[in-house]
Amino acid sequence: MPSLKSIVAGAFVASLASAKWIAPGGRWRDTDGNYINAHAGSVTWDQVTGKYFWFGEYKTEEQEEGGGVRVYSSDDLGTWQFHGLALAPEEDHPYISPDMIIQRPKVVYSEIEQQYHMWWHADNATYGLLLQGLAVSDNIAGPYSFVDATAPLGNWSQDFGIFTDYKDNSTYALYSNGDRVEGRDVYISAFNDALSEVDSVVHRFNKYDLEAPTIIQTDKSYYALMSHKTGYRPNNVVAFRADSLSGPWSQPFMIADPYTRTYNSQSGFSLRIVGSECTTYLYMGDQWDLRSVWDSRYIWLPLTVEDDKNSVSLEWHDVYDLDVKTGIVTPINGTSYAAIDAEVAGEAWKQEASFATGGKIVTGISGNDSTVTFSGIQGSGKKQWVSFHYQNTDDFGFGDQPGGSPDRIGGTWQVRRISSVVVNGDVAGMQTLYQRDSHKGIILSTPLELDLEDGDSNVITVGGLDNGNGTRGADLDRIVVYPSEDAWRAEMGY
């Protein structure tokens, strides 16, 4: 069996392959061509197989909770093979039946017990239990067998995380203790040596009312990242810094550009990738979809750590290459096509916007007739990532408050606009583009993987989604077309 040093979740050794491109917010597919479904997940490096294993919540259109835990494996953090359910629901089980909550799974290896331990937030539909679940397996991919669901040191536990200190291999549970007035804290608590229960509180973040904790570690510092409590609605993730896990900890500070709401994501886990040339820290967040939680996307981004300034921040890239062997992150350059140069039709029009490319942005994109069309687009004859840069001016609402969002579908706030994307007139192959709230005057982007013909005669038309729900597309600033991955790797000599 491997040693604990090699199995630490969040402290990674380099593998032998360079990563497939990562496109934050895109729909990612596994090696079978199916969409990856592993939400609020975590990644564990396994020395036995020499692979990374991604564990996450399985959600379907019919069932948002209680679907169990799915597992995927990868050599490079970009190419993922599906292995099924690591933890499957059991009918009539008091803690893992389909009507119970199995959230934020994390896996570590217990060297003493010679088993893999899966921990998660175990609860009922009303969040009335607030427990930590434990299941074990002799194999990292499972299946895992339920052991128990307990209250750590008699306390409540909600959003759950795990951190292992690479200096002494001690492992800690990270968890908020609920939304009740008596709670609203976040705990760092030490596991026992067997990783079978929490045995002491190391620090409590008192009454900050945060959740979704994760910790990254440098030679000098610990940075604790946490989200505010806004349900599935995104907010500004904050970080605290300390020299020691027991504190004192700094005041919280935002890790992303203001008004981006952490690029519409929530924190949950982070990776430390030790490469031959540099150490890279990766933020692994969830971009939740309020209406279709099963279709929520993943926001994985490099973190810039500036220990001399006691600071950590996110680096946004539409598309980037991560080489886990060297640790090097390479942003991919694409060709930009400005909306000011595109053709508009119907009620779509070019409106003055000082923050937009060329000083104008296309607004009024709605239905099949009010569109913006980009022509003369260079393609390679293969699948290519295309990033749609937009502004969504909808208000950030809660519940069924009146006014505000045009995407208040069925009484539910969406915090998104919806566009249709048609390539070269192929209406049958239309794709749907979700454009989350970006705040007024803030440009964000969403990627789609499109089939473009070889040559410079490709045409991309963006319209509203005329589906009877009154939705319309966001204001469009530009699109950026990225080369095919094969062509880029050939050019780079890989």
C-alpha cells in the first residue's frame, strides 16, 4: 500500500503527461464522450495507479441530491476516465438513501487502517442533521462501504473540506457549522492518526458566516479560501492568511476581480501541483446553475501566490494548458472578432459602451430574428474552443422578489441569460450558451466547443433562445476563437 505522503489530497506530485486544455465554464467530456458529472468535488493523487482521482456529487435532471458520488481518473487533470459510482445510494438507508444529502466528498488514505477513507457532508433534505459521513474502501475508485455519520466533537458540520499539511502529513477537517444563529462559524479540526474521526479543534473562524472552505499551503503561509452563504448564487470568495493553522489569521480579502463574483463560482477544493520547474496552485470551484443544478459547470483556475505581499488571487484564462510534469501553466492565444465589426439583424443593435471593445457592445439579442453574425472566421476543420465575451446587466436577485431579471423562469431567479449559437447556418446543430450574471459594466466569458470548417469562411450567428420563456441573450462584446489543440501542440513542438 502507498504511504500517506504520496496520497495527500491537495499535495500532488507530477505525472508523466502534459494536460489536455482546460476551459473554465465549458462542458467537459470524459473519454467516453459523456459530460462529466462530479460536482463540489475533490481530487486525490494515488501512487498505486499513478493517477489523479476526481470524486464529486452525481446530480441528474430528476434528482439534485442523493445521487451518490461519482469517480473519474486522469493522468493529466484534463483527460478523465469514468469509473462509475464510488459511493452508491442505498434504499431505506438512514444516511445514504436517495432522499438524503451526500455533499462535497473528499478522499484520503489511512496508512494505519490501510484503507481509503471518503468523508462528506451527510444530511437530510432540511439540513437538520449536519453530520460528517465516512465510508471506506480497499480500492481508491471504490466501491466504498458506509461506516458512520457523526457530529464532530458533538458539533454541527455543513460544507466539508479536507486539508493535509505537506510538512508533517497531518490531516484536518474543514467545515462550516450551519446557518443557525448558534452556528455560522468555520472550523479547522485535526483528525486522529487513523483518519477515522476528528479529535481536536485547531481554529474556529468565529461568526464570519462563510462556507465551502479549502486551504492552500506554501513554505511560508496557509491561505484559507471560503465562500459567502448565498446558496447556489455566486459571490466574492475570500481568503485568510496565517503562519500557522492555529492562527492568528488575517482579515478576509477577495481573491478575484471585484464584481465578478469569483467568475460566478464557489470555492470547494484546491490542488498543489509540484512540477519539475515550478509549483502551481489550482482553484477548483463550481459554477452552479440555479435551474439545472445537474448541468452546473466547473471553474478551475491557477492561483497567483505572492507570499511577500501575503496575498493570493485567481488568474482568469479562457483556455489554458497545464503541464503537470513541469507545473507550467500556458495561456492559449486566440483570434478575437469584435461585435462592433459584426452584422446585426432585427432588434439587435450596437450601443455605446466605454468598457467594450471598440467602444460599442451589441445589445437587444432576442429570439431567432434579432441576431449578431460574425463572418470570415478562421477554422481548422476540427473542434475548437470559442469564448463568448458578454455583459449581463440583470440584477442579482434572491427568491421570488419582484422586478429585475428577464430570466425569471417559472418563478425562479436564473442569474443568467441564454443565447443560441449557430455555426455556418446549421440550425439543427444549434448550441445553447448560458451567460451568467456579470454585473453592469463587467465583461465575462463563456466557452463553447464548436466544429469549424477548415479555412476563413466560417460564420457564427448568436441569437436569443426562442423557447417561450421570454429569455434573451446577453450583450455581446466579442468572440475569441482558439486553435485546435492538435494544431497548437504541433506548432509548439509537443
